[in-house]
Amino acid sequence: MNLAILALGIAVLGVSLGEGILVANIAQASARQPEMFGKLRTLMIMGVAFIEGTFFVLLASTFFVN
């Protein structure tokens, strides 16, 4: 079994958990203060972009290692 595939699977799991926690916390915060939803949405989009960016860097690096 190729270890790069296993590493990508673990990375995808981490990305999914991170995004799920982020979105859940944003939903909880907007339920407490609905007037902050616009700012929270912007922060959520930036957070998801950074999490996905980190995953894509890992994805690219695994292809260069092999």
C-alpha cells in the first residue's frame, strides 16, 4: 500500500474535521449575535480558504515526493 495515499486520506479527514468545527462554531456564534453574521461569514470563508489551501499544498507536495 502506498503511504502517500494513506497520508492523503488522513489529511482529508483532518480537513473535514477542521471545516466542520469551524462552520459549527460560526453557526453557534451567529445564533448568539445575529447582527454579526456578515463579519462572521467573511471570517468563515477566509478560514475555509486557509484550511483548503493547506490541504492543497500537502496534496501537491505528495506528488512531488513520489
